Amino acid sequence: MLAFVIFLMFVNLFLFYNFYTLLSPWILLLIEETNINESSEFISQYAFSTGTIISLFISLLVIITLLFCSKHNMILRRKWQKVFFALSLICVLPVGVYMLAKTIQLPFLRTQLAIEEWYEKRGAYANNNTIANIIYSSHYLNVSGADNKKAIQSSVEATRQPVQCIEQDSLNVVFIIGESFSKHHASIYGYNLNTTPSLCAEQKKQNLFVFQDAVSPYNMTTFSVKNIFSTNSLSKREPWYSKPMFPVIFKKAGYHVTFWDNQKPNENVNSYDYAVGSYLYATQIIPIAYNKTNSQTCEYDLQFIQLFQKNNRQHGKHNLDIIHLMGQHSDAAQRFPNEQKYKVFKVSDINNDLNQAQKQSVADYDNATLYNDHVIQALINMYRNSSTVLVYLSDHGEEVYDYRNHLGRTHERKKTPQSLKYQYQIPFVVWCSDKYIEKHPNIVNSLRHAMNKPFLSSDISHMLLSLGAIKSPYYLPDKDILNEHYQCGKRMIQDRIDYDKIMNNE
């Protein structure tokens, strides 16, 4: 048992010092997919690395210490051995029972959503407890593997289906996925601080259409993004893995598809990286979904957009550009450069009944929201002189001490109207260039009439297919908010909660 624990310690040390990560589903997946040649190359590359030497040194130090203590305990008097054993039980037993209670339910969870909710509630615990992390990683890999295979197969099958783009003129469809953006901290939705001046300016010029009643079905990036990319319909009880990704359909229709993701998995992999990355970047998916993806990420989104602009020159007649931002992801203070020009909002601007630290967190979030506004404006400026329609929405919302003493998101089973308001309501806007407005007056008219309709973000793919003028058997007109036959259906939260029922009974 001791040897096993020390081995696990060495593995985690090795991963941490070489790759800045711990055991995770992603690591187990890489091990599962590695062949003999790759293994030998890996061993030769890292066998004598600094990280490996440090890991071995610490492990040997622990072994030597344990051997010394074991030998020393042999000459302890019997009565002291009993005292030592009793103290060990008193200290260790309660911790062990607590750990067992936290982990014992995990192997009995049967869906990815249930496992994700467990991890979201106990993420720090799972990361800091090696045994729990192994159980979580292996069980998640087992449960999610089947779903991923179905999702990949659905996209492969879509390449065999008929598809056609009926747009004759040049067209850019730009889709931006934000992160942790609370619409209730956006001035374009009535917030008292001017956090979205650029979007407000575009709205005044009548180039921006602001949707008022958009909701995310999940407050977790993993499932929100999977359902955003899939052409399924949650209101029709279709799971995300049952339908293909919309980029596959665009690419089959002749679009040049670019996907730039500032949360793309790198050497510092975590739960999100595995859950989403193993789907979006599966080896079978990349060639059928994208013409180009980014090879590096940036600390700040504005740097990322500048990199995107520099490397995204080769476009075709029809282009789909998908951009996934860091947005206002926690910690919000890390989402914008530490420069005075980006620290517009101060503690003194926050009028809530909060302490100084809480007010600083709100100010940081508002500054991150203002920075995100600069990022969107930079993208708009890139496409201003072309025929472009740009769609932006966030994966989910965020609480920022809005009505209670809480920052972030929660995962309790019973939802209140307030938690739904701040964690699940999302910003959703569409920007059209002057050239696009001139060429597509009917679509612009549809946008104006759709802004107050209820919407679930998982249906966004059908609106995108419509904007891309794509005919496909996967397009659902009753899930396209711009279509005259649109029906929102039930907006289910976390697969089990009727959003509108709770909000209407408020």
C-alpha cells in the first residue's frame, strides 16, 4: 500500500514538474492512445529532465524518511507504540471517513453531466486528493468515451449528406463565444456603469441587434460549448452527441472554416481541456471541421485577436470564423493587462453594500467586461469593410455579488429565480456590416423582429446555418430564431429544470 501511494506521488510530481498538471482524464486518454514508439520517444525525452530528477529526489527523500521512522519505531516502548497508534487513528480516521463520503458516490454516476456536477462541486477536493482524482479521471474517461465516439460518428456521417450554400456573393460569418459574461454587468443591457461603450455605439448606428431573452442551458463551459457546437435540439430531447457539429456542415458546403480558441488545450491540461478538447480536437474531427486552427494561445484576448488578424489572411469567397475567448473567466482581474488604462472602474464606483475586497472583485469584473468590449470592437473593425454578419454570445453567466455574498457559479439542485437570472441569462448580440445590411435587408428585418423572442443558446447552430445560406437536412427551421416557423420550446436548465416555469412563478 505504501509503495502504491509513493508511486502515485511520483507520478503527480512528474506531471507537475514537467507539464504543470496532475493526473486527469486527459492524461489517461493520452496514455490509452499512445503506441510503443511514442512511449519510447517520451521516455528518452523526459527520463533525465530537470522535472524528472526533482520528482525522483523528492520520492527518494520520502522513502528514506519513512524507512528511518519505521526503524526508529521498532525500538519505541510498547506503551508509546499504542499511544502513537491511537493518535494516528484519531487524526487519520475522521479524514478518511470524510474522503470516503465525498468519493463513494462517484463510481455510481452514469452520465457526463452528473460527473461534471460532482467535479464542479468538489473540484478542489478532487484535485488535491490523488485517489479521488484517479477514480474521477478513470470513471469520466469510461463514461464519456462512448458519448464522444457517438458525437464523432455523427459528424463523420454528416460529410456524406447533401449540403449546399445558396449565397452567390462573398460572405463572412463570424461566431464569437464569450466566457462567464453576466449581461447584468453590461451597459448595453442597462447596467449603471459604462462597461460596453463600443457595443452601445454600434447599436446607435443600427448595426448591432441586441437580443433580450437568451438563456444558456448549463452554467458549465463543458456542456454549454458542446451543445453550442452540435446541431441537436435540447427542447426536442436530442443529446449533443446525436447530431454533427455545425462547422462540419459549413466546411462541406464550401466554407473556409477557421477556429481560433484561446482556451485550446495546451500542456497545462485540466478537466475542461479533456471534456471539450477531446470532442472539438479529436483526430477524426479536425480534417472535416476546420481549414485552420490556432497553434498558440495568449494571456489576454486582445493579444489573441491581434494574432488571429496576423495569421488569418487566406480566406475564400465564403468564410466561417469561430473565435472562443477567455472573456471574464475567473479570476477576472487576470483577464486584462495590469495597466492603468484598463483599470477604469474603481472600488468607489461600486455602490453595493459590500466590503472593500468584494467591491474590488466587482470592479475587476467590470473592467474585464470593458476589456471584452474592446476585444469585440477589434473584431468588428476587422470586418467592417466586408459583407459580414457577426454573432456573439456567452457560454453562461456569472454571479458577482449581485444579490448575495457569492462570486462565481453554484451547483445546487434547487434553482431560485435569482440564481437563474445571473448564472444562466446571457448576452446575445448580432452585428452586421453596412455592406451586409445593404445586401440582406430581409435578414436584417428578421433580426429586428426576433430581438425579444425567447432563446436557448444550444439552438444557435440553426441560426448560423441560416445566416450562412446553407441548405442541409440538419437545419431545423423551427429552431432558427430568424425563421417565421421558430418555436423556442421548453428551456430546460441542467436537463431537468424548466427555466420559464420558475421565472414566471417568481
